[in-house]
Amino acid sequence: HINYLNTHKDVKIKWISDLYCDKMEDWIKKAGIENKTKNHMDIINDPEVDVVVICSPTDTHVDIIKEACAKGKHIFCEKPISLSIDEAKIALEAVKQSNVKLQMGFNRRFDKNFKELRDILNKGELGNIQTLRITSRDPEPPPV
């Protein structure tokens, strides 16, 4: 988030919703975020909010996407939409019906190792690569 704000001066993050936002006071202040809440609907119901960013557990994505669509909010969501194809289709239908924009995030775009590999490939240092197959795991397990 901080990196994004450094490169997009015209964007303001008004809210953060997190079940543990009380433990993040210093970070929230440093980021210049005005409001915090444990209930994401406070953000979705705010008429000044144009876009919601969904970075919650996968099993919450579909419901939050549908709620954002109902209020006409554009959406940036971490992947995947759902672990269920049928649920993902429901979310995509809500997006289609509401005419909002949905963008899915893929965190590896910002991974330093993938960026380095991209730079090497773009420079042609490995020759003319026709196919690249990468198998990757997170560098560490998620927190308990």
C-alpha cells in the first residue's frame, strides 16, 4: 500500500478494515489512512469511496465482491476470487450486472525475484526464450 501511494499521489486511502486494526495504529497513521473499522461494510457504505481493495481470506471474496457491486464500487481483489468455480461465476455475474470494474491482483508481479527474472529476460541475457515454466512456493508459511 505505501509503495502504491508513493507512485500515485492522486489516490487517497480513506479506510482500512481489519479485525486487528487496533494493533496497527502506528502503521495506519504512517500510511495517512483516516479511518479504521473492523466491519468492511463501513467502507462499502461510504458514498465517497469509489474503489474497494479486497485483501481478505479467499472464502470472503465472493460476498465482499457482491456487496461492493450492490453499492457500485469498483473492485481490486487478490486472487483467487473463490476456490469454487460456481461461486466465482456468481461473483462475476454480480460484476457484470452492476457494470463495475473488477481487477484481480497477482502478487508475483511485485516479487523481487520475478522482477529480476523479467529484467534478465528483457535484456536477452539468456537468449531467445520460447517457453518459461515456473513452479513457485511462498518463501515462508502464512502466520498462524
